[in-house]
Amino acid sequence: MSKRNIQILAIPETNLFLFAFLLNFIYEVWQAPYYEFYNRPSLADKIYDLTHCTFGDGVIILVSGWVVSALVRSRDWVLHPTPKLTFLFTSIGLVITLVIETYRVNISKTYGVPVLAVPILGMSALAVIQWIVLPPFILYLARRHMLGYPNNRD
């Protein structure tokens, strides 16, 4: 593997997106039967929708990471996440998700949530759980992976 490839694999954004995509895809597959789009006739449509949602989750994680990086003026906070930074990282992703999901369900009517809807918001409680549980785990995995590179050891 070239030095450039190793450098790309060692940066916070790559790690956050990689683990966000992997973990969120698993979660999206698990929660898919609770959404209306899951009734689409073809497997290709379902895979497209799941991948689209998962990619969006990865972007939300990146935005959350960038906001925290801007606030602490360092991208290396991922290597030393305090409980406060982890809470902030998770909260930013949750707020972004609440806004997007509420818009997609109630305004654009992109999809519906037949069960487990949060009162008033109409979005799925599963999305709320997803954005409370997964970001700290993604942050942990990204940190552990980054520490595996010699230039980033504590």
C-alpha cells in the first residue's frame, strides 16, 4: 500500500465516514421493514434506498465531526474525545437527523413511518435511537483504527 493511501486511511474524516457507513448500513437494514419504502417490489429499489440513507448518515457524521473540529480548532479531537465532545458530536448528528427526517416525513412526504413514530415529529423512534447509540460507537471505532497508524499513536 502506498504512503498516500495510508495517509488517506489515517485521517479522521475517512475513518468517521467509513465506520459511519458500515454501522449505519447494518442499522438501516435492520430498521428497513418499519418504513414504507421497504414494500417496494424490487430488491434493487430497496438496496438503492438503504444505500442512499446510509450515505446520508455518513455525511451527517462528517458534518458533525467538522463542527466539533471547528469548535475545538483541531481535527485530532477524534483521537482524544472527551465525554463533552462525544456528547456534542452525537447531539449535532441527532439534531440534523431530527430536522431532515421531520422534513422528509411531514413536508416532502418522501416516505412514511407506519410504526414507532415519535409524536408531533412523525419520524421513527428508530432513527432517534440510531443517532443516540451509533455516533459514540463510530467515534470509538474511528479512534481505535486511527491509533493503529504509527504517526497517530498516543
